[in-house]
Amino acid sequence: MTLLIRCLLALLLASVATAHAQEAPIKFGKVEPRDFDATAYKGADAAPAVVLCDYGRLRIEGAHDGFKVVLERITRVLIVNKDGYEHATVHVPLYRREGKEELLTQLRGATYNLVNGQVEKHKMEDESVFHEQIDARHARRRFTLPRVREGSIIEYSYVVKSGFLYSLPTWNFQHDIPVVWSECRAELPAFFVYKEFSRGYHPYAVQTHAVVPYTTLYRASEEAGMGLSSNNTVMQRLSTSALGGRWVMQDVPAFRPEPYMTTERDYRAALDFELHLTQFDPTRPRPVTSTWEKIAAQLLKQEDFGGLLKREDFAGAFSNQSPLTAEAQALAKHHPNPAERAAAVRALVQQNLRYTGEESLFARTPLLGKLVQLRQGNAAEVNLLLVHTLRDAGLEAHPVLVSTRDHGRIQTEVPLVNQFNYVVAHVALHDQPAGLLLDATEPLAAPGTLPLRCLNGQGRLIAPGGGRWLPLTPSQKHLRLTNARLSLGEQGELRGTVNVEYNGYAGLAERGRLAENGEKAYLTRLLQQHPDWQLTRSAVQRADELTKPLLVALDLTVPPAQAAPTTLYLPLMQLFTDAQNPFQSDARSYPVDFGAAHEYVTTVQLTLPPRYRISELPGQLLLDLPGGQGRYSYEATQQGNVLQLVSRLQLRKTEYKPSEYPALRELFIRAQAKHAEPLVLQRQP
């Protein structure tokens, strides 16, 4: 008998507490006439389809000299209208690697229609099932349920068996359509200890854990002596305890993207499992997950990561000297200030290497000479060359692993390198304890300003000895300053100048639009946003001066709604502020993630002609979010025939919780209402 079997059988002595088994929430084929009533399901009135029940059972079974993961799943969906027909075609992803593969078995499906009060069943035939190979590692099984019409119920079930024990299948509770009931159960034997991670913002209706009995059959190869194996196998029954878990969500709303979100994966309700340790011998548990220190050491040894930081390959067979070394050393002499030197090194790398747009943690070309010769590279190649060149310039620099906003948030308690998809550089500065974060991929960003895509929680600094976590804190805010100086004509027209300054991340965003579209198309888009404006002169200034705000200077005319009116209603502030509130939903289940603090300041100065008088000066307004996390202020002053209006909206946090959303939305509503208040002017005879 093998050592593995002896250790497993020793677990028979473990004490076992039993838990009462729960009945499954669904039974395949048991569809009742009442199930077709869409009015009984929350959210069905505004949805093309509704998941009535999605039930999965995860367990680990014995296999030949190992174990396998088994997922049994039953799903039932009500098709509400024709837009829901797409849900009658189902895709099941399958994975393979290193001789292991996921297999789908026991697939069955049916469509149910209610005809004259009776349920008619139409079975899915084998001809409706297709196998699609996506690439060497990924495939999927696709099938379509038959005879689907408005009001149909579709149902399917299958079993997926997998040899990948490290990461169990993710259970997704939330989908693009409402879910009435979603339930996942798992039985995980004591010799496999998993960590579970919940994602999303919908609460569990049920979440329980209990120790339950566990039995499985395990087929082991017999030893032939002298350490040799034979073709004979022996079947063993293994009995021990298992951790049984049950997770239920009820009435899960359809997922809808909202403004100011990162990737959808951060918000959809789901459950993940990662293997933490194995304990076939309870006295000698063996950790499976790595540590951040081990990951750092491994990355520094890899040719496609740490290799770009070396001056020779790991075997010493060839030089990996950077073609930029001599220039970097010269910069050290010309820039004694470390921060200025770091900015100069960043500019040097940008002059020699263009970012291809590929977000990657690893280099495709580890040879620095060839990389510079190609004059382009992915994120890892650009920024690892940046780290190398910073070191050549005499600066203490290290790479920092980052997960971009469209890749997902980092779980710091899970040491997995695949959580990251990007790398930036960190420079230690004696006068700045936090140091300086640099990215050479974005030519439109000022030195020390990370692209907005990188502002996603924390990054992991990689250095000998392990490194540490660094907050990816924005160095600047998103700031827009609008200054309008106008004169009112006798006929009610407005003439004057408008200067709009875009600072920080507002400047980075506008420079990006300007570079993408060109100045002419950029200004055309600006006019489309403000249809009342008639430009007589326009200019975009300081586009290449990255440390200064981008300036859009305009001379404009706004014609009156009617010529020389006796009473003029002038929505003055609305002409120069955003017309639409980005927060349309009454409630929100997810945080509002701006990435950086925002501020919008609009100043309008209006000179009145002799024959016009203000009926009433607009009232002042001051609104504060709880805890001082945001503010809106509005004031109006008049000196002689000159009126000045000042509006300031400040959002001082980068992220607002769902519980803070109502106050945030109300702040925007009240601000827009104030902007829409017309200035009332009377024309004297």
C-alpha cells in the first residue's frame, strides 16, 4: 500500500460531526405551470429573461493516483421576451494543460412551454451540441435549447470533471439578467484545505459551514518492489471528514455597468476557492500557496522579468548591457537633483522606446539591445528598461507589480502573480518617504503622474528579500478651471472670451483626446457639447508642456433666444458646466471609483449694458457631504454693472461607498439645479 493511502486511512480516526443534508433547490424536469408566471419574479418586468434557479455542487473525488474536482450543475431560465432568446444558447468553457483537461459529461437539456395550462417538454437532441476549440488550452461546449419562444422555460444540466485541484471553478451568482435563486454547495475533504473569497456587493441569504462525513473511492497503482510501479491497481475506500459549505443568494439583480467603475469582475457577485495547503498527514501540513517573498525571488530569476534588470544573462554567456547606459550616466552628472534626474531618465527611455499598448507583466524581448533596436515594447519591456536605466543613472529603483483598473483589484492575502498585468518603476528619494512612481508608457503624462489605468489600490514592489506593498495614490487631482468674461449686448446676445484650464488627470485625459482626434476634430466635439456657442476664435495651448495645464482659449458669441426682449432669462452658469448628471440611478450597489479626487471651478463675469438691470441676484448655496468628503458652493456678487458667478464642486475622495452614493448623487442634482437657475434681467425703456 502506498504512503499516500496509509496517510489517508489514518484520517479515519478523526472525529466527525454530521450535518443534516439539505434537499436540492431544483430537480431536473420538475417544472410546474406556476413557474411560467413572470410577475412572480423580482426584476422580470424589465428583463429579457430571468434565471429561476442556478444550482451547483462541488466535490472532490478519488481518481487514479490522485483526485479530481467534480461540478454538477442544473440551471433553469425563464425567457420573458424575444430579447432573451440569446440565453437559450449556452457556452461552457473547458481548460487543458500539461496532460490534464476538463471534461463535460452527462449533458442534457429541455425546453418547456405552457400550452392550454399543460407543460409541454421538448428534449434537446445531440445535434444541437457542438465542441469548439479556441486555442491549445481553451475549448468550449456550445449547445442551443430547442423550440424557444416568449414565455418558454429552458433547463440544462451537466457535470464537469477536472484534474485542476489548485483553483476550483468560480461560482457566479450574478449575471446580466436577474437571478431568483443561486446556490453553490461544496464538500472539501480534510486533506485539502481551501481559502474561499467572496466578490461583489450582494449579501448571502444563506452561508453555512459544517463538518460532514466524507467517503470516496481511490484507485492506486501497486508497487512492484525496488521502487518500481506495476500495471496493477488497487481500489481503496477512503473515509474521513469534510468541510461542507452552502452559499445562497436570492433575488440578485441583473448586473448593470455604472459610471466610474473598474472592471466588472470586481463587482459581480461570485465565489472563488484557492488551495491553501494539503494535510494527508495531519501532523505535517504542506502549504501549497506561495508567499510574496518567494514570488519576488522567482520573478527576479526569470529571464523575461529580472533578466531585463541584469547587465548579463543568468549564465553569464552574453552581455545585456543597455544601449542607454552611457546617456544615463551622463544625466547623473547634469542632474544632481534625484527627482529631476528620474524625470530626465524617463524622457530618455520614451525617446528610444514607444509603448505598443500591450499591458503585460513579462517581456517578449529580454535583450535590451534588441529591444531598443526595435524601438517599441509592451508595458513590461518599457518600464523594466526604465528601472534598468534609472539604476544606470545612479538611482535606487525597483519594479512595482500593478493590476490595471480593467484587470481587477488585488487581493493582498492571495500570493498569486497572475493577479497582476502591468509593471511600473519606483525610485527611492531621501526627501520623499513614499518615493516616486514612474511610468514611461504614457508620453502625455507629466513625470510622476501614473496613467489613470494604474490607479487601482496597491502595487507590489519587487526587490531582493521580498519587497513591500505600495499605495498607488494619485499625485494630482482631476481639476478643471473655467473662466468666462462676457458682455451682454443690447439685443440680448453674449460676447466674450472663455479660457478652460485642464489640470492633472483632467489635462491627461484632454491631451489624450487631442492627440487621438487632432485639434480641428477636438474643437468640433467641444462645440457639439455646447450647441449654443458660436466661435470666432479658438486655440489649444500648452499641449506639449506636460507640467502645465492644457489651455483651451475661445472667443465666442451666444445669440439671444429672441431679439431685445423686455425680460431676459439667461441660464448663464449652465452654458459653461456639464449638462448631464452621471449618476442617474436612484440607488447603487457598487462603490463610485473616480481614481483621483475631482474639482470643477467655474467663474463667469458678466458686464451689463446700461439699459439692463438684474431683477434679483441669485442666492448663495453651500452643500457639504458627510465627513467633509465633498462640497458644492455657489455665490453671486455684483459691483456696479458687473456680475460675477462662482461655482465650485469638490470631490475629495477617490472612492465613495454605496452607502455614500445617495448623498453624492444629491450633491450633483442640487449643483445642476443651481446651474440651471436663469439670471433674470429687465430691459429698461
